Amino acid sequence: MTRRLEMLKAWSRSPGGGRILAFGEAAVLGLAIGIADTRIADGPSWQLPAYLVAGFVLGARHAGRAMLCWLPLGVGMYLAHVGAIGLGVKPPYVEENDRFAEICLLELVPAGLGLMAGGLARRFLAARGPFRRPGVPPVRFLPRTTRDVLVVVACLAVGLALVRRAAFPPTVYAKGFTEARFALIHERMTADKVLAILGPPLTKLRAGDGPEAWLYSDQYHDTANFDRRWVFMKDGVVESIVNDYWED
């Protein structure tokens, strides 16, 4: 048993073993927090401090490989929610659908901040006083090898793209919609002509006796800003057109 433990320790200290260990621990922690969140309805906003603490612990533990933990830790909430939605869990425990669940990708922000803080703290303490280990290479905040640097750059690119998508989600358009076709629509045009140019809208809404709104664009999720492309129909013809940017 002792020999196996020594072999395991040696493997975890090797470049390949260290990468796998860092990735695996981050994935487990991220999923654990996400799964816990799918079992809590309308509870306190504990996710942000949970990812900050998890990131700090992983950053302090893995230091130079800390940024390799960013994606597996930060997307854990999203993956857990998508899995729960697939298993039939409903709001308020999760979002209405997979698209709305992408708001969970914003947990990449506290996860990344925690990892940076933990890695810097480990680097600072390892170079001072009783934490300094003689005869051992100094703890690094940045990766040691070119391969690790390339992996970190790739992780940063993917992670920032995911954060951008969650923070600035795209507008959802009807299947036949294009801006050029929408520009052809004008007041007093018949409903049949609108359908011939743009095709069917995403949905149709009517409030009381007012005109019917044909929505050719919509929000990505309930609180997202979006480009509003709506046509209001009354008595079979276009009464008005909305072409603006809606800030929720």
C-alpha cells in the first residue's frame, strides 16, 4: 500500500499527472456545486462565494496549473443544469430550457477570480518564511512548459467566448428572417405579402383588442437585451413596424 501511495504521489507530481489531477479535481468541484444548486429553489445567492472559495482552494493547490482548472470548474454549473433539465427537473430549480441555462456560464467569472487569488497566494507564501521549501523549485503562478502555456491560452479563449455569450446573448430570429428582407416591409402591406417575404414569425401576440404583434426576433433569455424586429398587424395589413434595440 505504501509503495502504491508513493507511486501515486510521483505520478501527481509529473507534468502529465499534474494536469489530469488539476482538471479532474476542478471538474468534480464544479459539478458538485452545480448539482447542489439544482436541488435548491429560490435560495440565497450562495453560488458566487462557493465558486470563489473552490477556485481559491484549487489555485492554492495547483498554482502554475491553476488556469487549467478554469473551464472544468466554471462550466460545472451549466453542465449540471443542462443534465437536470434533460432528466425532467423543472423551474424554479433550473431554467426553462438549455438555452436559458447558458446564464450559468457567468460562474466562470468568480471561478477565475478565485483561481487567480489562490495561485497568487500560494506563490507569495511559498517564497517566504516557514513556507519556503529549500532544494525545491520555486512555486510558479504561470505555467512552466510551452505546452501548458498553449493550453492556458486556449482555455482563456474558450472561456472568454463563453462569458461573452452569457453576458451578451445573441438575438433569436425567425427562420426566414434577414435584415434585407425586413427592410422591404412597410405599412399597409398585406399579411400574405409579409409572409411571402419573411416567412412565419417566431410567435404572434395580441393584447386585448389591439393589433397582433408578429415577432420576427426575441430575447435569448428573459432578461437579455435584443434587436427587436416586430410587425404589428391589424385587419390583415401592417399597422406599424418596430425596428430597435430593446434593453431589458
